[in-house]
Amino acid sequence: MSRGRVLVIDGDDFARESLTGLLQPEYEVFTAKDGSEGLQIFGKARPDLVVTAVALHALDGIKVLEMIKRSSRNTPVIIVTAHAEMRSIIEAMRLGAYDYFAKPIDYSRLKEMISKALESTSHSADLIIPESVLHDALPNERTIVGRSSGIMEVIKKIGQVSSSRVNVLIEGESGTGKELVSRVIHNSGVTNGLPFVAVDLSTLPETLVESELFGHVKGAFTGAVRDRKGRFETAADGTLFLDEISEIPLNLQVKLLRVLQEREFEPVGGGMTLPMNARIVVATNRNLEELVRRGKFREDLFYRISVFRINIPPLRERREDIPSLVIHILQKINRELHKNVRRVPHDVIKALQNHYWVGNIRELENVLLQAVVLAKGDVLEKESLSFLQSTGSIAKAEGEDLSLELMEREHIIFVLNKTNWDKTEAARLLNISRHTLYNKIKAYRIAQ
Ligand SMILES: Nc1ncnc2c1ncn2[C@@H]1O[C@H](COP(=O)(O)OP(=O)(O)O)[C@@H](O)[C@H]1O
Ligand SMILES: [Mg+2]
């Protein structure tokens, strides 16, 4: 993502400059000549790692270490001593130093240690969006963010299908990005630049579906005061995206199947036939096979539309995508609201990664929007995450997971968040042993 940021504190000009020269190509380096300047710069720049000498003016390196650890427990601090002086080394390690080095410094070993330390803390570090990215590079709304294997599979499939015009069925829970994927298919293939027309079948009244899709001529029914083009015609050679395809009335399923087979259609009341050239992409958050079994969806139509299937996994199954999604979404929200929220503390990321996300990325967008609105400075506060405010965040919508296990998992996370992840306290509140709590954290794969 962004370059690591390293603060070097050393009163010896030569040592400081050679270290800076060594690290600069890879890291963003800040320097300070004494302890108090070091702390000042630390507070402002919030580096990811600190290298400090022990012998310093103003405040010595051990005191600097102690202060840094107090304000930012996860930041690795590497101590450099002039002589391998045992007393200060022991003190430094006790205070939480990452490691120590004796001068003269073996630079290649130090460099290796720095990169290891940054790696080991990158998953426990705060997320910070660099100022430059926040303001200069506007995020592309048509980008699919995430590098989890689930999302890579989706991206691979888009690549396979975008150069042809075969029908595509996109499956995934609500808010997983089905419409986004349909637009990316449209834009990255032969249909790019041609019309993209989306119809949401769950919001159209049953009586209007037919004329909406196929159009009608004047006088075809009461209220048809003039000819009206249908969506098939508007889509022309482009893409027709039929969202929530499971909601299409049974009688129209027959008609739709015929259109897909014959590649022509009749506007309502028209008595004429028009060619159908659009590429058809459909989406559903229901299990169509199940609906076919229950007689709610025609099997022949199902086969027609499911030639090529793309399944988007729910967000809770690809929690590793959350940090990059948070960055992407924050960029979008900051721009819209003229805000500057760019720091997401580690425990907030952790809370976001542990949430069950019934509403997937759309829910994540809403949670972040609320949190940004509440943010006073540039930090996204844990207190502003709406789902942590009550245990009522558990899915209650139709078809959602209502199992006791899910409830238990959510409740454990709720209590852990409440106690700041103090497991002894959490176990006490939950009225179970610490041992049982550990087992449950493991069994439910709660990220720590
Ligand atoms: N992988 C992703 N990367 C970036 N934004 C995403 C991603 N998936 C979904 N979104 C965003 O989440 C929101 C919901 O996506 P949408 O395509 O409308 O979901 P669905 O159609 O499955 O309900 C949209 O704002 C979309 O841009
Ligand atoms: Mg949708």
C-alpha cells in the first residue's frame, strides 16, 4: 500500500545521515536530533517505526521509548546503543523495545530487522490514508476493490466473459457488488461505449413489467397514451441488466425465455416484432436452483440465463478485503462530504473485520458514512460504529442466518469490544471461564 514511515532519532549527525541515506529509497524517513524533538515529530508524523539512540540530549532514548509506548503500544521501537550497555538494554526490552543494536551498526542487518518489524506489525497497525491519495487521486467508482481469492476469482471470470456476448448470471447476497460487476463486464468488453440499461425486477409492479421490458404502442392498455420504447429496445446492442431476476412473474418468464431464444420481441399491443440484440446480464440474491425445485422459477429459463455464472462471496467470507475497501469507501465519502477522515485505528479495523455484514459492502458503506458524519477530527472513532452500540445488529431479515451460533458469536464480539478485548473481564461478563472463551474465539474464528 503506502511506504513505511520511519523516525530516526540520533544526536550524532553522521550516524543519523547515514541511516537516513540507507532507509530513504524504501521508506519515508523523519529525523530528530534529540529526545524531545523526537517525541514532537512522533506526535505529528505518526511513523510506523522508530529507531532511537540511547544517549540523547533533553530526553534519553529509554525515556523516549517509554513515552512512545504509552501513546502507541504497537509501534516498534529499535534501540541503538553506543556500547552494548547491558543495563539500558534490559530496561529497553522491559519497556517493550522491539530489539536493540550496538554501534557500530551493521546496516544490512538493521535494514532487515526494520522490514521484519514493519511486516509483523502491519496487521496490527492503524490504517492511515496518505494525504496525497485522499485529495489528489479520485477513486474510480467502477473499480472492484479487494484481493481475496474470492474476489480474484470474480475478476478472472469477468475477464473470461467480457470479450463475448454470452448471457451472464451473477449470484451473491444483497450488497456484494452484483451491479458493480455487471457494469465492469459491460465496460471492459465489446459492449463498452454502448448503452447500459438496468431494470430492477423487485421494484416494478407486476402489471408493468411487460411494457417496461418490451415497450407498448399507444392505446395498448388504459394509460398507454403514446408509444413507449421498452428496455430491450433502449439497450440496443449494449447490455440489459436484469436485477433480482427471481422476482419476474411466472407468466413473463415464458415470454422472456422466448425473447432470449428467438432474439426478437413484441411491444405490448403492437402486433409487430423487433430484433433483440442486447447482451443479457442477470443478477439474483436467491438460490435459483432451489426456486426451480419449488416450481417458482422455470427450469428452461434458468438454463438459458445460467450459461456463465459468477458467484460473489459475502463480505464476511473475505474479511481480508476490508482494509482496502475501507480506504476506497472513505475516499469516496470524504470527497462527497468534504471531510478529511483518514486514520482508522487498529481496533476499529478489527471491529469491522469481525462484524457479520449481513448487508455486505452496502452495509459497510452505510456504517462508514455514519461514522464519518460523527467524526470530529481526522480519526474514525470506534464509538461511532453504529453496530457496536447494541447487540441488535444481528440479522433479522428474511432468509438471513438466525442460528444461535451466529448470535453467540456476535454477542462475544460485542462483549470483547465493550471490555477493550480484556478477555478476563469479558469471560467474567459472559459468565464463562477464560478457557471456554478462548475456545470459542478460536472456534468462531474471531480475529484478534
Ligand atoms: N469489490 C468492491 N469494490 C468496491 N466497491 C464495491 C465492491 N463491491 C461492492 N461495492 C460497492 O458496494 C455498493 C453495493 O454494490 P451493488 O453492486 O449495488 O451490490 P448488489 O447489486 O449486489 O446489491 C456499491 O456502492 C458498490 O459500488
Ligand atoms: Mg443490486
